[in-house]
Amino acid sequence: MLRYQLCEDIKVRDEEFGLLFYICHSTNLVFIASGALLKAAQLRKGGTAEELAAGLSPVKIPVLENLLDKLVQRGLLHAKK
């Protein structure tokens, strides 16, 4: 099972549209329209997809897993076994 963790030089905060990521080394911003699917505090803490999906309806869990995979691909999260 993969455990997701925010990358070291990445900051994240909640916004009305979803999440705003700040990449410290380049000062770039990344906007993710995730709505209420995922919160910044959860990402700062890290966890498995199941832990991050706590409180979501079962229908939204695959959507969250897809979002987590995309955040890893963009270099915003690490995924470790």
C-alpha cells in the first residue's frame, strides 16, 4: 500500500477551488481544482489513500486515488511503499 507525503520544498494551503501548492525552490504556484476532496492539513500529515479518504463517500475514493497519482506525477507528492 502506498503512503503519500508532501514533497520537502512544497507548501500547500486550502482555497475555495481546492488546493494551492507553492514550490519553494522555483517560487511557482500550482492550482488544483479539487474542491473539498482533499484538504491541505491531510497532505501535510500524509498517509495512505484510505487514510486520506476518511469521511469520503465510496464513490469518491477512486477520484481521490486518481488525484493523488496526478499529484505524484507533477512532483508535488511522494508515494512510498
